[in-house]
Amino acid sequence: MSLTYQELLVTLPALLEAGSVPNLVGEAGIGKSSLVAEVAKRMGATLLTTVVSLAEKGDLALPVPPLTKDSLVTTSRFGTLADVKYGYSTTLLTLLKEAEARPGQPIIWFLDEFNRGNAAVQSELMNLVLQRQIHTLTLPEEVHIILAQNPDPTMDAAGDYAVTPSDAAVRDRTVRLKMRANLTDWLTWAEGEVDGTPRVQPVVVDYLREHPNLLAPAPVVGQIMPTPRSWERASRNLTSLRKLPAAQSRAVLADVLAGDLGEEVGVDLAQVILTPAVGIEELLSAPSPVTEMVAPLPESNRLDLVNQWLGQAVPLDLATLPRVVTLLKSLSADGQVAAGYQIGKRADLLAALYQARDDKAARAMYELLVEIAKRGTGNG
């Protein structure tokens, strides 16, 4: 069971209104922080974020040495707190001041990376979360708390996170909401504009439309894998790199994108960006040899040409079929299997090939497909 970004946009405010403490669980980079920021914006709430993984035991309840009265902040409704510039004191003071300055207006305290704090830190915070009180301080009613966690071993997760699984009290007294990536949600967000420009570069959006499984693939221990956050970061880096001289930008593009998205995906995206597009009509009608035209193209572009060919109203044109055979032969072994699988789903095309079996090009295509089919089933 899991919810998408758009579903959680509706769910979180309803839970906060009910007085519950939502506990968002999701892979790193899936968009938990962005989600909470959007919820706060829609609610007109002040958002304060605490990264629990950076906290140490005692940050919340560490005794404070004697202070002058100028170091104490006294509120009319919520108690007194020392203005100590460490731990959570500054955050709590901000909460109090906001609540006094804007009575009735919601405040969201976002405890991010909650289970990356050690057990002692979690225990201190959960006392405040559940009891809403520490020393003489009572949290204002305006304050709503949201937790966020990475998956832990008890959740059958694939990621390798240095987390401390939350105890039964956290699980019992918060509402665990598992968040999943959703391409439609992400594309809607990515194509939104900020100051008149899209949040994410169109080339990145188009790449993900063609490779929807790459938005948030399962984590692999020890490897950089794409996440919704890293795609957005890759877009920002691409925007900045395009301001450099063209030769410098081209020289570093693949390395930068590989650092954002992992080597395989980053290099492939860089090739797409740096390679001029070739359409199937141009490929089938141009005087240039097919091998020369597709040589600079990455595998994903070549496979896209095969799909474009399949999408034609009459894909089997015996005059241009030799160029399609050359295109298929230019693919890697895995690429040929993927293309053969798509072609194999077209019964009409296979029937037309059979009917034209006396034609040299049709026979060459048929023999290539048989070879690919044997390789795909392990019988080659």
C-alpha cells in the first residue's frame, strides 16, 4: 500500500486537521521534503524543518546554565524558554513567536530523516511529539508535526540506509504513509513554471517520457541511482552548463549527469542531448547510408526509430525495408531482442513479411527476426 504525491497533497492536511502526526516513509530523493513544503504553502502555514539525523542526544533536554533575564523569552500563553543558540531551542522559540504573532494560523514542524537519528534522539523528540510538552513549555495548538523516514529493514526495503528502526510507540502513535514515485505526478510538477520557465528542462522531461521506469528505479547498494530529486538537480546543472562555452559544456556533460543519475543513465542522457535527432522518415528516405546516420545515436534513439517505424500506417515498404534491416543490425544484442519483442507483437506485420517471403529484403528481415528470437529465448 502506498500513496502518490498528489494523493498525499490531499491526505496530509486532512490528517493534520484531525490532530494526527503523519509519518512519511519513502526512498531518499522521492520528494518528501517538496511534498511537505507544498502542503505548507497550500495551508498558508509557516514551515520549520529540523533534520533529525544531525541531532545529538541532549539537544532538546540538555540542562541550561543560569542565565540573565535577558536570555529568557517569556510568552503570555505558552511558557518560558531560554534563548540558547544550539539544539532545538532556536526552532522552538521561532514556533512560539510565530504562534503569538499569528494566532490561529497553522505552523508545520517537519522532522526530516527521523529514523536516521539515534534511538536516544528519537526518544527525546517523540516525548515532545506525543506529549507536546518539554519542561515548562507547551507546544501551541497551531503547531502540527510531520515526520519523514527512509525505509528500514523491517519494511522490506531495497535501499541501504543507516537508520535506527522506530520503536512500537512511534509506529502506534503516528500515521505511517508510504510514498511512491509516480511519473504522471512528477511530470505535472516538472512542467510547471517558475518565473516563466519550466521547473525541469524539456529534454529531461522528454527523456523520462520515453523511459518511465527510470524516474525512481529500485536502489542498488553502492550505486548511484536516479531519483525524482536527482532528475531535478540534473536539470538545474544542465541549465548552468549551457551557460559555458559549448566545447567546455560538451566535455563535462556526461560526467556531471553521471554524478547525478548514475553512469549508465547519465551517459545515455548526455548522448541524447548531444546527438542531433533523426526521424524515421529521414532515415528511410535520405541518400546517406543508414550506418552513417545511426552511428552517432545512442541505443535509446535507435530503438525509438524502430518504434517510429512500427507506428507508420504501412510499416512494410519493401523498397525501404533493407534500411530497416540495417537499423536493426546496428543495435546491440539486447537492443535487438527488445526490438524483436516489439515487432513480434505486430501480427499484421509478420503476416505481411510471410506473404512477401520471395522478396530478398523480406527474407532478410524474416531471417534476422528468427535469429533474434532464438537469442531471446536462449536457443541461439
